[in-house]
Amino acid sequence: MKLGYFPGCTLKTNAKHFEDSAMQVMELLGQPLEEMENWICCGTVFSMTTDDLMLQLASIRNLLRAENQGYDELVTLCSMCYNTLKRAKEFILNDEENLRKVNDFMYREEAKFKGTTDVVHLLSILKDRITFDEIKNKVTKPLTDLKIGAYYGCLLVRPKELAIDDFEDPTIMEELVDTLGGEGVVFPYRLECCGAYQTVTEKDVTVKRTYEIINSARNAGCEALITSCPLCAFNLDQRQKETSEEFLEFSTMPVFYFTELMAIALGLKWNKDWKKLHYINPVPLLKEKGLI
Amino acid sequence: MKKIGVFICHCGINIKDTVDVERLTIELENYPGVAYIENYMFMCSDPGQNHIQDAIRENKLDGVVVAACSPTLHESTFQAVLKESGLNEYQMEIANIREQCSWVHTDIEQATHKAKLIIKTAIEKLKLNESLYPVSAPVTKKALVIGGGISGIQAALDIADAGFEVIMVEKKPSIGGHMIQLSETFPTLDCSQCILTPKMVAINKHKNIKLYVNSEVESIDGYIGNFNVKIKQKALYVDPHKCNLCDDCTEVCPVLVPNEQEEGLSWRKAIYIPFPQAIPATYTLDLENCLGLEPIACGKCREKCTAEAINYDAADMIIEEEVGAVIIATGFDLYPVENIPEYGYGKYPDVITSLQFERILSATGPTGGEIYRPSDGKVPKEIVFVQCSGSRDPEHHLSYCSKICCMYTLKHAKLYKHKVHNGQPYIFYIDIRAGGKLYEEFVQQAVSEEGILYIRGKVAKIYKEGDKMIVVGMDTLSGKKIEIKADLVVLAMGIVPSEGSHDLVKTLKINTDDKGFLSEAHPKLRPVESLQAGFYLAGTSQGPRDIPDSVSQASGAAAKALILLSSDKIYHSPIIASVDEDLCSGCAICVGTCPYGARELNEVSKVVEVNEILCEGCGACISACPSGAAQQKNLTDDQIDNMIQIIASGK
Amino acid sequence: MSLKITREKIKNSLVDKIEEISGQNVFDCYQCGICSSGCPVTDYMDYSPNQVMRLLQLGSVDEILNSKTIWICSTCLQCSTRCPKGIEVAQVMEALRTINLRQREGTLKPEDIKSKELKDLPPIALVSAFRKLTG
């Protein structure tokens, strides 16, 4: 089984710490991630129109290239890449006419798209392939006393056909937190949208969403959040700046990519550069818990 | 050759507008065998029937073809006409030129031609028809009622009051069903237990009723009027005749299990009485939860019982009974609430089901009828009811409307308001279905006078914040999203056929619909009969319905069963399979294909025999028989050949 | 103002187009409202999602095409996931946006983004916003 890694646009920039920590963690777990060659942006959002195949091309082109490079599975870290690649694949493969047309469009590629490479999210690899038991064995610095809310957002659980867990009541991320020795806290807003790309045109909306989501987490006893989506991470972390300005009583909360906490728990060194990519400084909390 | 009369019906314009009946009459006049032909506006009318009678008499006809509507509608009408004229009713054939011709075609030429072919096939079939006489069998004048809820109770009492014996089988330790769990009933708010317990007592005291509780029907063999029933009764560890209801055994029993009668809101012991008014009034030992019948394991209850009613050596029993009719009244269960995780049942103790709320409201319930919420025993001041929990959701849950929830939820809200005067009930609903006598008035009064607030929209999710349940919904009428900080949330669960009903259906091979509810023989005209002869349906086993409807249907089922029980003999259509003993090789292939168990190999003669009462004339055996020994009466291979030749010739 | 309904207006060609682009039958909706109660951004919309479905049933497409709702929708799919009739409400919203976008009528113009914002926003936010909101 050959695993390829698809980074996507933000993993090389704003979410570099997500990629770094994931790479290190997977190396340590004996399943190093091999970045596929010649990838392009997946298109970020999946287009839900039935009549415009052009909007599916970016995703399909990536999958075609992964196929040609011999990958059985393409792993993503970003929830949005996972969602978009996987839905584009299902959409095109579901209709022979669509399949024929996209292949027509991509005449310059070396081969035809057949849909043989599966799209998998890293969380599924951790749970099903490596197993949480195995990870637990490798924990050297348990996240003791750290209460963490897993923020799933939309893209890991909807549409329900590609949800990585129960779409109304997922537990995979809380289980992972527990595996790392922390306490996975279920909070009511963990499946509610952060406002996504509205952050560009309707900043107010995302600020209010952030306010509600972070408060929901705090009320449930969370001290920090984890996520796997760089857009959620931006809205929930960076937008806490505006949230604090608008709501004076608001108290901030660090937001991590789940792999950052894995790195810490598995005894890897906390990289000081990662801090720069956080808006809410996570260091005091990590220090308080004796994790760095 | 038979002298045949042909009678072509216009059915007003239904046939006449598409089929040229005048031309048909002329064209068929000289067809071999036709001794008389006419057409008429309504053959089924009284004058129409007189035409046929007159023609039979004047032309000395041997048989009649009526070209009209489907035989399901008027076959029996015209059979009666022949009988009155002194002919055997099986010398009558219907040529269906309405449903199978005029209604489905528009071209007059083609339709007329097709009608002609249909009539000719009927004439050819009639030529070889034998005169047949209905098959008869005796009737065991006793009924079996399966299920001891309100429907079963009503049906049993009606049959017993009419003077016939009834065997009642109930799975649980007491009869009473769901109705005994209810507090009050809508729309009159009379006490459910007060109106039900007299009927339960009547069952117990009735000389014509024999009651088996803790029992299940294991099998039913035989046929309409003549069923053999095997009933499995769980071991009677407590002898109901000796038990004096002193409660000493319960006091010493060390085991606590959730009380199912209280929907898990309180606990009971492993030896217990289900509720004070239980019928039969006796304690029951629940083997599944008992520490063990060996005195070494526990044995406390037997030690304590001064009446010596407890016998650990009791064993399960198989009881056999013979009955003529069976009434199925196996009731409902709530739709599994854990299938709706977004409503948080199981995670939050203050999200409860509608049946749990019935118990909280009930004077005999775990709170003595005072309204306290499960988590901390506080009186809820803001209470939210969520209708259509599981219902009307073909994508995830039940596609159908469970019918009773609108009214029981309103009843809940009213009863709540009567006890918590300063409390506020909210009802999330999609549509209010109040189509019953005094139901709409019940709704209107609640909205205008009792301060119950209806909010039109489906709840998206429920979660906990502090000690409140946050209910997120929508008021589609104002277009506003609604958030309520509730103290208690009641989910108005939809209903599904009971688990016992599923098991029984498998045992009895009774037809159900795709939801698992028992199928009626006809949705409008035979709503209380099963397609399987001798089985009658009552209550929610057939579909969601409230108490008045269940009781009416139970009485209806009883009346149908009484028709059967009050006959000395039952009659059955003679259009059934027969066996040509000279041709039958005894291979018994047909025995396996018969869905009714009507065929059996006679081990002595090595020839298959047909049970004429069981045979439904479906024809499965005839197509399976490799030697042509199996034939359907009045639908023989020769008759079918002749009919095919007409169709194939196209003339 | 009252809505004038005629048989031509109901199921007009624009409704057909929306059904075609979205692959949904707007008449499947029976107005239970769960799309709106589950929607995280109903509060910012001028028409709630169930009202959008209703207006489509009434053939009143222009009203929705000019609404704020279709642009506030962030395609989180909560409505589609919960709909008891299996209607992909989010796909209907996408179809409504698409009709506007194909006429070059979006809500996001690149020149409107301030350079400071541009520096802060991650690529994932910019690309997705342009894809969803720019004609």
C-alpha cells in the first residue's frame, strides 16, 4: 500500500506548523508521508453544480497525477482538501459521461483518470491503520489535565456519505485526545460551521461565529481547541483578535492543529517557529501543563 | 354444445365511449356456442340482472358471459343471478372489458377489437367449465386473541360476551398494554387507568375467557375455522393461586433492575408485581435478572414466602389450544430514540420520551404524579415538547406520520400546565393533526386559554448548558430562529410495530407492509381482516392509531371473527387445485411450492393430496408439476390452451 | 406587497434551471423548517432557508436571486444533512449563486480587499471566497 501526501495551498504557508508536525509525527509512527509530485490547488471548495465540470478539474487532475505516480491512497491533512478531492472523485465517477468529458479536457495529461486512488484523511489513517492503541504505546509526555475540545467543523462529517465518523455524533478526535493522555471534551458547537470563506466578505459573521464557538467550548470546560482545517483554524484563532475587540468580556483560547499536540505527546520537540503561526499564544498553557 | 348467453355492459360511458358495443353484439352473434347476446347500459343494475334471468329462462341457456368490469367487483353479483335462475354459479364468466380494455385505451377501433378477443376467450373458457360447489369445513367455535393491550382486551370481551370462548395470550406478566402506562387520555382528560382497569378485571372474571400471561404463541397450524395453536408459557415460579400479594419477597430480593413499566425512571426487584392493578394479580419472578434459582445462589424470596407460593422447580410449558379465529393485537413500541443523537437522549437525563413523561404525569408513576425532572428533581418551569421525533422523516427515520403524537403532546402540555401553573410549555410542531371528534376544540382551547405556545418548525438540536437544556429550533411562521433554555425536554416519539409483532409475523407468515405493520385485506373495505383467512387485525399492530380508533377496530375485528364463529360451516371457493391420481408420480415437487401448506404426499398411495380448505387456488403447484397431474379446477390446461389460441389468432 | 401567482409563474423556466443545476426537486419540501433551525447563519439572512424553498415553490425566483441569504450561506451542509426529505438545500443555494455568477454578478470584487487583509488572509480563504462569490 503506497501512501501519497497531498499538501494543498495553505499547508505550505499559514499552516506550515500543521504540515511540519504531521510529517514528524508520521515519521515517528513509522509511516512517513511522501509528498506527491506536481500537485496543484484542489480548488478549495467543492462545486455543487451538476452542469459545470470545469470546476471539478483541479481536483481530478491531482487525483489523476497521484494515480500515475502509483499511489493507492492520497492522504490529506487539510479537511477541505479531503472533502473536495473526495467529492469531486465520487461526482465524476458516478457518471460515465462526466468521466469521459473530464478526460477529454485533460488531453495533455499522460494517462486517463480512472479513479483508482482513494482519498483518505490523516485522522482515519491514525485510527484505522496505525491504531490509537499503537499511538498510546508511544506517548511519552501525556497531555495530563489538558481539557481539549475537538472542533470538527463541517468538512470531516458532511456530506454524511464521506464522514470520517458518525456524522451527528463523531468521537474520533476526542478518542485521539484521550489516547494522548488528555481529556477530550464534547462541546455543543463542535460540528457547527465557523463561517468559512465568509471571513473575506462578511468578517462580522465569522467574528460572531468564533465568539459563539469558543464560548461554547469554554462553557463545556475546554482549555484549548484542536482542528484539522486551516480555514477553521484561521477563523477560530486569528479572528479572536476582532472577537476580543467586539466583545469585551470575551476570553481567548488557543487553537491547535491536532498534530501539534500529537508531536508534544509523542515527545517531539515543540518548534518555536510554530508559535509565530498562532495568533493566540499557546505557550503559556503548554507551560502551565508542563508540556514544554 | 353449451348454449351460452353473452351480456355486454356499457357501464354508462365507461365502456361504451371506447368500445363499440353495438358492433360487438353483431359480430359475436354467430360465434359458435353463442345462443343469445345483448348489450345494456348497466348490467349490474336490477333491470340489467333481470335481463340476464329472462334470457336464461327464455333461451334455456347453460352458461353466461358478462362482459363488464373486473370480477373483483361484480363476480358475486352475477353468480347470484345464475343461482337464482337455477344454474350453477360456476357456469358464469366475466370478460373484463373495462379495467383491461376501455379504461386503458383511447382508440375505438383497437379497443373494440381487443374487447372482442377478451369476450371470445371467456366464451372458450366457459365451454369447458364444470359445475362446482363450494368446499365446506366445520368451525371450532373459539377465538385466540394475541396481545393484552386495549385492542386485545376489547376484542376478547366482545367475543366472550357474544357467548364464545376466548384464549388470550400476553407476553408480559400483566395485561393492560401501553394504555395502563398512560396518565390521562385526550381529549377528555379522563384517567386512563380508571377506564381501563374495569375492562382488565372483566377479562379476569369472564367465564368465557382463559388468560395466559408471560406467554407467547409458538406456532399456529391448520386453517380458517380449524387452527391448532401452541402457546409457550414461561415457568410460573410464583403460583398465582397461592400468592397473597404480601410483598415480603420483594423486600428481601437483593436485585435492582430498571422498571420497564416506569420506562426506566425507577427500579424494581427481580421478583415483583408489575403494577398494583396488574391482572392477573400476582408476583412474578424475572429469571433473567434473578441471581439464580439455586438456593445456594440466593433463595431469599422462597425462604421468606409464608404462603409457599414460590417454586424454583417450575418449568416452561407448552399449551395446545384449538381455535377457529385469531385476532392479532400486538401493539406498538416507540421508535428507538437513540437513533436521533442530535436530540441528546441518553446523554442528558432531562431529555425524555413521551412515554416517560406519561409516567411522570401519572398518579401511580415514580413521582406520584408530581412533575419533577429526572436530573435533580426540580420542578421544570420551562418545558419543551418536540413533535415528529422520528416521524415524517423518510431520509433518516420513519416516513409516516405516527398520528397520535399531536394529540398526546398537547395533552402532556395541558396536564403539565394544570400542575405547574406558572410554568411555560412550548410545542415545536410541523403540522397540527387534530382530525377527531373534539380534537380541534382541544387544540384551540389550549392555545387561547391555557398559554401553551406552539412554535412551527422542527428542532435541529438540543444540548446542555449549565443545568438548562438549550433547544435550537425555528419558527417558520415568523422566519425567526428560536432558542429556548428549557428545564425539561419531551420528545414526542413516533411509533413502530412492537418487537413481539415482528416475531409473530415470522412465525405465522402474516403479510405486513414495508413498515412492518400488519396488512389489511383491503385498505378501505376490509380493514380488520388479514389476507390470510381466519386472521383479524386490531389496534396499532395494523398502523398508528389512538385509543378510540383502536377500540372501534377491535370491535370490528371481533364482529368479523364472530361471523366466522357463529357459522356452523365455512365455505371456500372451489376454484382450487386438483390432482389426477393416474398422472401423479409422487415426486412431491408441488408440496414445497405450495405457500399455504395445502399439499401433502400420501405415503401409502404415493400420490399427492390437496387440502381443499387450505388451497387458495394460486396455481403455483400447477406450474411446478412436471407431469401435468396438477390442474386448477375450471382453469385447466385445455381451457388455457383454447384461450391462448383465440388471443394468438388475433381474430 | 402581495405576491401575484399564476400558473405560468409557478414552475417557470428559472425554477426549472435551478432544479437542473442543483439536481433537486423544490417541491419535495414540506416546510418542516429544520434547514433553518440547524443553519448556523440564519440570523444574518434576509430569507431563512425554508423561506427560500417556499419562494421557489411559488415561482418567485427574482426575490431570492436578489437576496442576501444565498451569499451568506457558507455551504456547511447542515441543512442537507438533516432534511427529512433528503433535499440538498445547500445545492439549491449553490444553484442560486451560480445563476448570478454566470451573469458576472458576485459579491466579491478582488479590488475591494484591502492590502492589509490580503496579507493576513490564508490562501484557503481567498481561493474559496473567489470561487464561491466572484462572477
